[in-house]
Amino acid sequence: MRRWGYELIIVVAVFAGLQAWMSRGAASGAAPPLSGFSLDGEALGLVSNPDRPVLVHFWATWCGICKFMDGNIANVAADHPVITVALSSGGVEPVSSHLRDRDLQMPVLLDDSGEIGRRWGVRGVPTSFLIDTNGQIRNVTVGFTTELGLRARLLWLRYFGAA
């Protein structure tokens, strides 16, 4: 039993180290500005002091890992504040088609130029940021994340203030 405990500690440490390395250069502290228009032409953006923690998720239609996460993000967006940013995905029609084909409902900002991604320090997709009610980035995850993991971090952030 003790050996399993040590092995678990090592696995967690390796995972945490990999996440820290992969998210290096990502925005930290106050969340950078994020605003634009949704695929439907509605104004969409991150408010200064949201009532609840917000998930900002960067993805792309061409990203294989993102396709595995799409459902997780859409499910979280059904009952939590979420803004997704589609990076270099070809414009409104390809992104709309992607969402329609996969039966996904989630708010999307387009970032075909990559400017928003650069401002946020996104170096790869998928990248997820958790923003607290003071507009501070509290957690950055690069790569696949489960729905349960996202929900747990949002819940923790909502009640305890740090993820």
C-alpha cells in the first residue's frame, strides 16, 4: 500500500510538472481583454468581474484532441459561464458546420488571425483558462481535460477562490 502511495505521488508530480511546462508563457494574473462577436453576430466577451468563475477555452476545428473535448466543453457550457475561442479554423462557416455536425451548443469567438491567442499566450490547443470573479486567471490547462475535472475546478474556484 505504501508503494502505491509513493507511485501516486510520483505520477501526480510528473503530471503537474508537464502541465507547468506546457502552460509556460500562458497569460497569468489579470485576464487579458476578450471580446468580439459570436457566430450569430451577438456581442460576446469576458466581463471585468463576473458573478461566477468563467472557463475560457481555446480550440480549433482541425485539432484532434479538441474533438475529444468538444462534448466536455459543451456540457460545461450548458450550466457554467464559458467562452470558447476557435483559433485559425477558417471562419464562420467551417466553425458553424463543425458545431452543427457534432451537435454542439457553446459560445464561440473566432480568432482566425491568432491575435486573441497571442494575447493570452496560447501556444497550443486545446488550452483552458479558469477566471475567478475578480477577473484573475487561476488555472491554465493545456491538452485534454475531462468534464469532471473542469467542473471540479470551477466548483472549487467558486467556493474557495483558487483552483
